[in-house]
Amino acid sequence: MIIRYGVLTEEVLLNCENFLENSLGENVWSVSELFWDDSLKVGVTGNVTMTNLPAELRHSVLRCIDPYVLPYAEAEVQLYVWHKNSGISMHDDNGRYGCTIYLNREWDINWGGIFIWNDGEELRALNPTYNMMVLNAENEDHMVTTVSPYSDDFRYSLQIWFTPV
């Protein structure tokens, strides 16, 4: 995993927050229960809602992170809302490589939603940190622990998948 801090500009972060607030009442959201393979939901009882970013915001995000990512043919950029009891089981990204950018300004480690990966020798973990990017360019197995039913907030992230050239 490659970890970078402060990857998005303040303007892009604010645009992501505004998009989230403005899209909550719109019919643009999908839910993990309907679209994720069952292997991604083992041991997970909650759901994640997700939506694609509009083209202009998508391009702004990609411009910010292009210096840090490997060459790609295509990129899919989605906003994820991790609800209480949501998470994702250990998996790889099926030939794509991906990254996560965390959008919560504060996240208490006791709220769960911890990113875990297998680096080939041991399991490693990261607490979501605002504007931190975790890039999985080596197709390492990874997961997100369940978000606590006692968390004070949803866990927000950008999920980006790249199709290699």
C-alpha cells in the first residue's frame, strides 16, 4: 500500500462535501446489498451507499491524485457513505487497482471502519484520516472493519478504481 496525506485541495474537498449534502435527497444512490458480490459481505450486516461523482468533480479529484497513481486507461470515482454496521470483507480488486481517500474531518478509532490489509507478511491497519489516500497498486488483499453502531457519524470516503493500461 502507498499512503499519501493531503492529496486533495481544500477546494476539491469542499466540492465533495457540497456534492454529498446536495445529493442526499436525490435518486442517485446505490446500496451495497444489491450490487456487491456476497463474498464482500461475509460477516457484515450493514450497508454502504454509493454514487458516482459528476464529471467535473471526478476530473478535479483525478487531477489532484494523478501525480501519485500509476498510469491508467480508465478511472471510476465514487462517493461512499459507510453506515453503522457496514464494512467489507477481505478481498482483492480483481485486476484493477484502487485507492481510498478519507473525507471525515475527525474519526475516532473506536468507531471502527478501520482499513486492514495483508502486505504478504502480516496484517496492517490504518485509522481513516482526513484527506489521506491509500493506494493499492499491488493488488493486496484488504478489508474495512465494521463501523460501530455507536459511531457519531457515517464514514465518508472516495473510492477510485483504475483500469491499468
